[in-house]
Amino acid sequence: MTWTMLYLRSRRVPLALAVALGGAGVVWALWLALADERDVAPTVVVMTVLLMVGVLSATLAGPDEDLERTAAMRWPWRRAVHLLAGLVVVLMVLLATRHTGARFGTAALVARDAAGLLGLTALCATVLGAARSWFLPLGWTTVAAMYPQEGVGGATATWQGQPPDNYAAAVTAAVLALGGLVAYSIAGPARKEPSEHVT
């Protein structure tokens, strides 16, 4: 078995992909069956992106923390590729629906929220660990998508729920995406507390 396959299995990537794809598929099927409009509502698009990112957050750490910090492996670029691959998965799945009976929003909205939420999740994984990395994105995005605010400050605070052409939201998402990519690539996920280790 190749190193890549061992890496993917150790991080539960096949299971996470199946759950993420399945979740997006359920939302797509429900919209196709129940909605009158072809375009999925922006709030539903944002929450579907959040669902996929939250599921993929489980892959941001492996079972062996010491191995992931060994100098013998070039971990920064592997972590960067892992995060970018997650972004590609979300984009490909949701944007592939553009030619179907139910399509997930504009490419700009999906790309902005997917990049920003993955960056935010990676930042949380660096500080809190992969197991808790979805807490802040879930709470923040749920409120922001339901109650988007106006003005530069409001758009920055609720960037997830803003229209795709909102400049402040795009800048916020870009900062989170870049910050998460750099921090996670260099530092990796935070170590688990002793109580979290399985005995």
C-alpha cells in the first residue's frame, strides 16, 4: 500500500468524503424535489458549504501526533495540499450542479464561502485541535447566514451571508483563507488534551 493511501486512511478521508458528498446530495435532491426555483437559496448554499467543510474538518489531524511533527517528513506542504484538496472537493461537488435541475448558487458565492470557511476551520484546528475546529465556523456561520448585516462592519462580521459581489465579505474570506492555510501548514493541528486520548 502506498504512503498516500495510508495517509488518506489514517485521516479517515474516504469516510469524510462519503459523508460530505452524501450530505450535499441529500440537500440537492430535496431542493430538486420540493422547490419551485432552480437556483438553491443562498442561505441553503452557505449551510451546505458549512456542512461539507465541517465533515472534512475531521481529516485535519491524524492519530499519531508525534509522527506529524517529525522533522523527517515535510509536513507543511503536505498540510497545504490537504487543505487545498478539501477546497477543490467542495467546489467541484457544488459547482457540478450548475447544469442540473437544482444548482448551488453562483461560483463566486461558493468559492468565497468555501475558501473562507476552510481557512477559519484550519485556524481553529491549529488553536483548538481538529476535533473542535468546527465549533466556531458552525456558530458564526449560522448566525451570519440568518441575519446578514449592512455596512462595511456588518458585512465583515457576517461575511458568510453577504451577496457574492460584496467586497468586504470577499476580503474577510480571503484573509481567513490565507491565514488558515499558512497557520495550519506551518503549525499543524493543536495537540490533544490528555483526556482526549483513547486508552
